[in-house]
Amino acid sequence: MEPFGLQWIQKWWREPLESADSSLAEATVDRADVPQSTLIIKNVRLAHTDNAMAEQLWTVECRGKKVKQVSLSDGSNDVPLPEFDAKGSLLLPSLCHSHIHLDKCFILDRCKFLSLPRDFTEAMKVTARAKQDFRYDPDDLLRRGRRLVRESIECGVTSMRAHVEVDSIVGLSSLAAAVRLRNEFKTACNVQIAVFAQEPLFDFVADTTPGSNYRFLKQALEDPEVEAIGSAPYVEANIDQAKKNITLILELAAQMGLHADFHLDYNVDPNTEPLIWEVIREAKRIGGWLPIDNESYRGITIGHATRLQLFTPDQWQELQQAIGKLPITLVGLPNSDLYMQGRRDMDKPLGPPRSTLRVPYIARKYDLQIAMSVNNIENAFTPQGSVDPLALCTLGVALFQSATPGDIRTLIRSVTLTSKRALGIAPSDLPQGLFPQKGDPADFVIIHETQTLYQAVLNPSHDRTTIRGGAVVARRLTKRWITCSQSLVAVLPWYRRVKLSYMLFPPLFLYKFLISGGVPVFMHFETSLEIVFKAIDSTALPQPYESDAS
Ligand SMILES: [Zn+2]
């Protein structure tokens, strides 16, 4: 451990280097704690369809939690608080996870599945084993969930449907962690809790009444923080139980006034019966659903649904008509779909047949609500991928062969507006489009060093600023380094002498002590020396030269 005095000197030494970004850093911290009533975002680019408007710089004025005004920027970069300068970067509606698992994230290390034969059944088995520890280690649940929510907010996510499993293995432990995280992050993110039955609702193959997992699910619904209920009917032992699973979930959703969320039709097997028809049939029978443009509708979301990709155009038309005014949103989960499917055909020369919902095509051709989401992070169902919803858009360009302006906008909508609709957010709390308009919620992500919607999809920057309710709630910056040129080696002998004499010259330190906040010229001199020292050090060792990229 370093002595206190040395730590203090190091902190003091670094101040000039970090000052370049200090105003924004202070703004970020302050606003996360105390949301401001006004925020003026200057010099942003907006996702207008008109090229000339998309190239211009705009000022977005937020009052309270809404957009008060959007106007052309005056070119000023004078940004006293509560304003800040986006420096020409693109502003979009904030991102949304319409489907993500909060409790079984970051458990790859304990699944030990990489050396085993892998398929969905195997993934279920190793995950169930890992889940056995959840109820005995609530801190672990919180730690992993916290990391998922925090990293999501840093990407630009301000709302998510967080699935937490409730069954005889984990009890209500995942739900308890989710409730705590929901409250912990309520300033920065709306964590909507969906209790989810990943395990079968029926204990035995011949059962006609649901078993212990169903009882846990009902018990979980007594928690007022729960807003959605979900299941995976395909895990049941037979088709009859799968259909009863759908009915039970829809009935509970109707009784408790909740959204329903199914993992459904997760295969590309033409011989299986698509259960989406059962969902539609039962939803209509039970009734009480309002159209998706109603202020207080309860939604039905259907995740995966890869079997639908085998539909003929006529079947798609039939589906579109059957859905009608039902508030159904399809949610493509490409990271999981591509990883998990078709394992029994691994040895075929072309690889396993796989599919995922073709988001731009389905939206364009059949005008259905279709979102896209991350689903899992670092577990046996999906070991790869980050929490960044924009990464799905990048993947989607290749996957769907979609790079037309219209498809690019659909991809972005699928991880912003349509995903928020899938959460059941009231239309009055949704943005009207991909560029802000008066009255929109002031929930944004600024993608730094990115000027166009194309760039945001094709190669989005890592650097983001997240705004929720008219307040900056997170900022993510890249730390970069690059090895310096070897030419500096020539000045090493000189450098060592100067550095030694400088470091051993006590009056300079004394001067800093006595004149705190002192002479700017001296500060610049110090900063310059520090940069030179670091650069030459990096050449000599060799080690990287580090700098903060703003
Ligand atoms: Zn899922």
C-alpha cells in the first residue's frame, strides 16, 4: 500500500492531464445524483431522413423530462452548465433491451460446457446446475445483475425488460435481486421485471395440472414490482402441456394486469407445430387486450420465433391478419438463435440450418411490430456478444443483407422505439421518431465520433453519453494507447538527466504546495513535462503511451 502522501502527490500531478474533460465529468456525476430541470444539448446531428437536415448541427433543449424545443445550432461551443457540447455527434432515442436475462448473465465460468457436447438440452442442464447456487448467494446475483445493468446504461440503454427465473430451483431469489437493482438504478434506467418460467410448469409428462414451478410463479406475482410474466412452452414434455402452458400464462397475465412474454417456436423444423397460432387463439378467447396505440395497453411479446421463418408468404399474410389489433410484438434474438440452433447437423458441409427473425424484411413486407434484443450475456445459451443493442444492428446488416436507408432505420428502430413498445411503454412516453421532436421524452444516447445513422449501425463508436429524463446519467469513454515511434530513443540520455533533476528538485514541489491553484504557466510546464516523460518512457520500456480520448 502506498503512503498517503504519495497518493496525494500522484492525484495532484494528474490534475492538469485530466482537466480537459473535467467539466463534462462533473456534469455527469452531478446530474446522475440530482436530475436537472433543464438540459441544453448543443451541436448534435439528428437522424433526419433528409440528407441536408441530417448534416446540420442542432440544439435540443430539454425541460423537465421532455423535449421543449429543437432548433438549428448557432455554432457556439460555449457550454456552461446545464448545457453541453456534443461536438457534431449523433443523437438518437435511447436504446432498450426488450428481452434480457438479468439473473443468469455472466455465469459462463461455472457452466463448464465448452468441453461438453452442446445443444439446447445440454445448455438447460448446465444452467440448471449453476442456478442451484443462486438462492444461497444473493450477493453474487446482485453483483452480476448490477454489472449487466450498469454496462447497459453505459451503452445508452435507459429501459429494459429484465427476465428473472422463478421456479423450484431458485425460488424467489432472482426476483428479490431484480427488485433491489430496479430501485438502485431507477434514476438511470427503467428495469421492468418479468418473472419467467424457463423450467416446465408441469412436473411429469402425464400431468394435466401444473406443478411446483407454477406455484412459485403465482407466488412471485404477489410482488407489486412485477410487470410481466413469461414462459418457454417448448420446454414442456409434450405439445398438450406446451399449449396449456400458454393458456396458464395468458390467464395469469389477464388476472394480474401484466404483460405476457413467451419464448416460443424456437426451432427451424418444418415438422413442428408453430405455437404462435395457439397464443393468438387463446389471447382472443381470454380477451381484454387493447391495441398497441392505446395509452394503457398490455402487450404480448414473442421471442425467438425462428420457426416462423419457414412460413410461406401466404402464411405470413395469414399471421398478419390473425394478429390484427392484438398488441403482439415479435422479438428477434439473433445472438442466441445463431449460436444454439441446428446442433444435430454440425457435420454437414454447409453447417447447421439456422435462422432468426428477418427484422427489416418482416417489418417492411408485413408491417408487423418487430424488435431485436440481446437476450443473454455470457451463459450456456449465448456465450458470445456484448450488452450493446447497437451491436445487433451491425450483425443484422450482414445477417439480413440490409444496408438500404430504409432497412438501416428499421434496424435502429428495432433496438429503440419498437423495443420500447414491446415493454408496453405508453405511446405518450415514446419518441415520435428517430429524431427528437417537441414533447418527446428526453431519453437519448449520444454516439460520439459518429455523425450519421449509417455509422451508428455499420460501425458504432464505443463512446456514448446516456441521457434519461433530461439528465446525463452515464458516459463511456475509450482509453486508447499506441506505441510511440522509436525515434525518441535518441533523446533518452538527455531525458533521464532532466527527469532526475526535476524529480529531485524540492522547491518545485514546495511551490505547488504554497501556491495551490497557482500559476497557469507553471501548470502547463508541468503538463508538458509529464507528457514528454510518458512518451519517452513508453519508448524506452517499451510501454504504451496512454491518453484519454474524449
Ligand atoms: Zn430469453
